[in-house]
Amino acid sequence: MIENFNTIRHRSLRIMLRPIVRFWLRGADSIQSFIDSLKIVFVEVAVEELARQNQNVNLTQISLLSGVHRPDVSKIVKRSAPPDRSVSDVVTRVIGQWEQDSRFCAKDGKPRSLGFKGKNSEFSQLVRCVSKDVTAGSVLSALLQRGTITKGKDTIKLSRSTHKITSDQIQSFDILARDTQTLMNAVQENIEASTEASPHVHLRTEFDNIFESDLPKIRVWLRKECKAFHRKARAFLSKCDKDLNDRPGEKAGAVVSLSAFGWTAETQLSSWYVGSPLDEARIVMGANREEEAV
């Protein structure tokens, strides 16, 4: 049973690594730079696991658990700088606060226009509700760049709560990384859960013989329904958020994360695996290119 489980884990790991390696190769990065990043992550997670298990966190224990050589562990721990704080997460939370906080909404419940000039402006107060580590000016610039707000002479107006993140590579990669981490955590905890009901939602719907001519309307429908669902989720969750609806004396700090994404394609993804003839890869991938060119 253990051998079969390990086999499944290794096979699943290779499948999960395929899009990551493809992402890396398309950036013309080498396997050595990938391994350098991998060592850092192994050290970071080893530290977290040792701390979670109340074990001594030192270079030797980190090396033993992670398999990273002790000299490399020492260099990583002592020299690696912490990642820069991302503004994108703060911007998303500011939009949510703006939509749900009655202090920044009109009588009809919709986000109202806010003054943005000065350190004590309404917009500055809004940003400080979310984070004191990021300036209101940085958030304002990000919102303008994404086309999320309309700027007047003295006020700004929230014109849309969503934006096309694909035009911002940094934010796109940031959301991809956080979505991947959240999904992995949810699946892992569902597998390890002792309760009958899974603690986290994990749903997948897939059809593999859709009419190609229907893809445009399907994409429109998915986008519309997902946006509506997220609006409904934000309205519900805001009632349980301490920053928006405080309940004195009750402990807060829990996290709820909800993502929605869909993928559509005219053809099935083709993959080449070790053990298959190399010529087979050229035939399969070549066929895909011909179909895409039609």
C-alpha cells in the first residue's frame, strides 16, 4: 500500500511539475537556476515544518529534513533576502473594503466617490483600514494603471471591481503562485482530514467533446457567472470580517480564500512521457500545430 501511494505521489508530482517547468523553459531559464530556487523553497518549508512540530530549528535539522547540504542551508538562511511585499494583494483588499464598508459607500450600498488628496483624505483612510505598510499613493497608482477607478479633479470613483490581470505580468504570476499554493494546501488537508466531510471545497467540471463553435459563448457565460458568484461571496464574507463588521470580544484572524478559473481549448493538450519514442512527440505536437494553424 505504501509503495503504491509513493508511486502515485511521484506520478502526481511529475504531472504538477510539467506546467511549472514549461513556464520556466519559456522564460529561457536553465535547470540550474530552477534548482537554486528549489533549494530555497526546501529550506523555507523545512523551517516551517520543524517549527510546526515544535522541533529545534537549526542548520543541521534543516539540512537533514530538506536534503539540502548544510553549507547551502547556511548561505540561504544568512544571505537570502525576504521577498518584497506585493502591492497587488493590498489593492484587491482595498477594492473589497471599498465595496463593503458602509463608511465608504452611499445610502444605496454602492461604493461612493472618495477624496484622494492629502494624508487624511477618505481614500487614505480606506487604504489604512487594509494596510499601514503600503502608501495610499502606491495603491492609487496601481488602481489607475489597471483602469479600476476614474479620477476626477478632487475625487476618484470605483468604476469596476475587476480588471484584466493578464496585462500585468507581475500580478498575473503573483496570483498564479497564490492560487497554486492555496489549491495544494486545500487538497493536502482534504486528504489528511479525519472527518467524513472534506474541510475545503474542491470541485471540478470537465467536458471533452464540446462543439468548437460554442466556445465563444461558453467563455462569456463562464466569465459572467464567475463574476456574479464572487460578488455574492464578497457580500456574504464581508458580514463575517472583523474589519467590516466588528464583534467586540470575538477572536478574528481566520482566512477564507476563494478562486475561480476556467480553461477552454479547441484541442486536447498533448504530452510526451519518458518511455515513448521521440518521433512520437514530433508527430503529436506537429499535428497540434497544424490544427491550430487552420
